Amino acid sequence: MNPDQRSISGAVCFVAAGLVNTSSTRDVVSRCGKPATSFCDRKSLTKAKVVQAPRQAHIVKCSSVQSSVIKTQAEFDKALKEKTLRIAFIGMSNCGKSFRSFQLRDEYGFDMVSVDEEIEKRIEPELTALGYQGIQGMAEWMGFPFDERNRKNEQRYLDIEDDVTANVEFPLSPAKANCTLDTTGSVIYLSQSTLEKLKHSYLIVHLEASDDILDIMTENYFTMPKPVVWGTAFNQKEGENGMDALRRCYPGLLRLRREKYNQLAHVVIPASISRGYDVNIKQFVDILRKKLPK
């Protein structure tokens, strides 16, 4: 893949997922040493692709977990028909989690909750007070792992994410509906109790990034930083510049995440399929179904 092709693929990847805000955070971009690139934000994608307005998520406390995991194609068909199917998409940002969630909502009538959006709603007042907005504003608020504010803000972000992910109650309206949960890239860092709840409540589908997609994601991250939970993947050597350490560690973070997503998932679908505009939602659902045993 030549540089021009990578640039185009990266742009498609960002737009397909609908997660990138077009506003720029000059300080963050200048620290990366590269100019920002303009992409469509989630609202623009929604307005362009979506007719039905999103419904508000109800966040409630759940006292128990009842297993409803789909294990076979027959169970998948039955749940889809009876409107009891619950799907959670996991994986890297920009691999199609939001893209496919929107399609399921608008073409199949699924209820949908975006964990990213719910987190941003809770942090938005603080972001606004600091003059930040959108996904890049969230990235500046969180900081890089070598920034003093990062540890505290990263933990706060995870605490909110854990609460949102564990306590979404479907359906969102009185009517019975299939449901899709659009998780964040940091879902693997949530509490064990929340991860167990996910495993027992949803068919977890990992949209798996290939090595070439990981390379594109690495380039895009340093062009337009996004909020990233690093866990233990970042280490800065003595005398090493913070950004140099970030560039050295980021590819390893992505590969570690991919491994953890696979461990959590019930089904794995290549991101080349999930983010491909040539694969319509009917074909995508059929591919997902056939990943299950008969």
C-alpha cells in the first residue's frame, strides 16, 4: 500500500466509524508535530446516513445477570425474530463499531447505545469550561500518559465508562426491540464484574483490525490524537522524549488490545468486512450469523 492509498484508507476508516470530531486542538496536534486533518464527526455522519433520531439511553442499576448468550445459528435466528437479540461490538476505534450499529438501528430497528456518547455527555460540562469540545477536546482533557493529569483523568474516564457499560438497560422504549451496544476501545480495561456481565448479556462481536489497519491507525493517531487508555502499555526510558516513547509504545498497545478483544469476544469478524461500504448490512448480519455453529 503506497502513502496515498494509506491516506485515503485512513480517512475512510475515520468516517466509517463516525467517531472523529472536526474541531482541532492546536496544542495536542502541535505536540505531535503534524497538522490536523479534517474528518466528518459523528453528528455529520448521523445526519448524512440516518433518518431516525437516536433515542436516549436509560442508565439504571441492575442487580443480577441473566445469561442470554447466543450460541448457535438457530438461536440467533430465533432471537432476531423475537426481538431479544443483544449484540455488543468491541474492537479498535475506526473499525466499524458505530458504522454497523447505526445501520442495525436504522435498517433493522435495533435499539442502540453509544458508550462514547454517554461518556462525553457526562464530561461535557467540564470540557466546555476548559474550552474543549468533541473527541479531540476529550483527548486534550485526558492528556498523554506522560502528562501529570493523565492518570487521574484516565481513571475517571474508566469509572464513567464502567458505570455506563454495566448499567445500560435495553430496550430503550416500551416496545420490544433487538439491541446493539457500541462500546469504546477501552472496554477491555473495565472491571471484571462488568466484563462478566457483558459476556452473559450480549453476543460480543470483535471487529478485528489487521496489521495493515493497525499501521494506518498508528499514523492517524499522531496526526489527530484521540483519548486513549494505555493501561500498562506505556513506558518511558531514561532520557527518552515523551512523544518518542509514545511512538515506540503505541504499536505494542494496539497489538495487546487486539489480543484482549479476541479473548473477550464470542465472534470475530475482520475489520475489512465491518468497515467495508461494499458489504451492506444484510450481508454483514449474514456473515455474523454464519460465524456461529449450526
